[in-house]
Amino acid sequence: MRSGEIMSQKKNYMFTNRRHSEKAIMSTVFGVLCTVSLAVVIFLSYSRGGDVPAGYGFTGMFAAILSLAGLLLGVLAVREVDRFKLFGWLGILLNSISLGTVSGILYAASYL
């Protein structure tokens, strides 16, 4: 190798002080918990033929409240300056899916 080749190679190092926000990480954790718990409740409700205990409904409403809190945390985390945005956007996405699922279930139940 010639010394000119070594000097022309691009360095891929990036030094930064940015970190992941704690709000964004909590938002993502809330989103995962809500999405998984709703998926389990929907599966168990379907497997029982719709004859479910009241605890399943409580789980759905708790997931809705938790996803609202996670959505708020995600929005606040994305608005922070000098922070990575990955977990904030992931939290917004997961909590929106969870909240949309609960809203869809309640909308469908109103027509039964």
C-alpha cells in the first residue's frame, strides 16, 4: 500500500455529546408493554369465544391510560434538543398503535 491510499480513506468516527433521553426510553417501554398486553388480551379473548372476565377489560383500559402517558413522553422526548430521536419516535409509534387498537375495540363494541 502506498501512503497516499491510507490518507485518502474516509474516517467514520463521529464524536458527540448526544445521548438517549430517559423520557424516550420510558415511552418505548410503555409502548412495548401496552402493545404486548393488548395482543395477549385480544388473543385470550378470541380463544375464549368472547366470554372473558372483567380483568381483561381493566387491562385494556390500563393499557390505554399507559399509552397516553407514553405518547406524551414520546412527544416531549422528540422535542428535546441534543438528544437522539430513535426511541422517542419508536415510543410514539408503539403507543399510537396501542391507543388506536383500544379505540378500534371500543368503536367496534359500540355497534354490537
